[in-house]
Amino acid sequence: MKTKSVAIVTGASQGIGGATAVRLARDFSAVVLVARNKDELEKTAAAVNSAGAESLIYALDLRDPRSPEIIVKGTLDRFGRIDALVNIAGAVPQIDLFEMTDAQWDDGMALKLHGARRLTVQAWDALKASNGSVVLISGSAALDPKPGFAAVATINAAIIALAKAFAEQGIKDGVQVNSVVPGAVMTGRRRSFMDHWAPEHGLSVEEAMKQFPEKAGIARYGKPEEIADLMAYLVSPAAKWMTGTSVRMDGGEIKGI
């Protein structure tokens, strides 16, 4: 029987977030699922329950500053503790640096960066009490910025810095904090990206899906479940001495050291 333990996963309706929630259900007695799409969250919740954990869903927008308090209070009221927080929510627009509006920059910052920051701050006392773990998700664009990915790169780089800052405080407070930097993972978002990328390069979507890994210098796309396994390791007892680290999992896409 599992020891009573509770994980919160944001962006849990699909992709890496959904896969992570289901993976953590093998290790935690309860998984709290946060995303904007209630119907998709309910599908993830069913998979979490099938994997052996209790689920609780919050169909909320983390751009709203009120959401973190609702999530944390509700989690503590229901389960009495928080042992892990995995911040995955946040789609950032892929728009040319010289074409992006202030509103588009602000929207990307509000969800992925400020949403993760607020929720981590709100959950911090509970994480201190449990000697818990936090993971924030970044992305490989942070390490290889391009004009068409300026917001993606900037916000993801900020996520790495934010995780490092939280980790420094966590050394004093007993909270472990790391970030994960995934590369090209095959998710619904990746497929949507291909719908735009393919015509710009004179390719059909099918051709682009086949050619992109080669152009990125990787053997294949990653799987959400592979990133989920890494997330599970980072919030496990086996990784407790690992903090303030940015872990890259990209199939070798980033060629620099």
C-alpha cells in the first residue's frame, strides 16, 4: 500500500502534463490535476484512478492570480498535505521577434512563468512541511534562441532561473527544486506547430513530420511518457540530493556543452 503522498501537476489535460500525472499515480496516493479544459482533465483523472491513485481536478486558468490559492487550499482541505508540485502548464506563442505584440509577450509570461511562480509560492509552506519537491518545465529553445522563438526562449530561460532561485531558498527550507528542459516531444502542441512550420518550408505536414527530426539533428521525437519518467525520478526519494539542477532531455538536439 502506498504511503499517503500528494502531487499537484499543472498542464495535466494532455501531452507531457497528462503523461506525468498518470505516471505519478504509480508512486503517489493522490494526484491533483490542473488545466483549463475540464473535459480533458476528466480523461486524465480516469487514467490516474485506473493507475491506482485518487484524483482531484481543478479546471482553472493559472493566468488568474486567484487560481493558486484555490488549488492549494482545496488540496490541503481534501488531502492534508502536498509532497510534490510539477509545473508544466504554459503554451508560449511561436511568433517572430519583430512581429510579437506586448499582449502576446505578456500572455506567455502570465501563464508559464507567473503561473508557476505563484503556485510554487502558494504551495511552499506545505512543501516545507513535507520536505517536498518541485519541478518546473522549460524547453530547449531556452538554450538555443532563434528570432521565431523569441518568447519561447526568453520565458523558458526565465523558468530555469526561477527554479534555481527557488532551489536556493529550498536548501534552507528543505524543499527540493529542479527544472526539466525537454526537446522535440511528440504532443498535440507539436503537431499544431507542424501545421504552421510545414507550409513555411514548402512541405506537407506528413513530410515535415518525417524531416524535422533530421533537421533538428535528432534520431526521433521524444515521447511524453519519457519526460514523465524523468519527472517521476526528480520527485522520488532517489533524487533527493539533486536540487538547483536543470536537466536536459532532448535526444541530443542541443549540441553545445
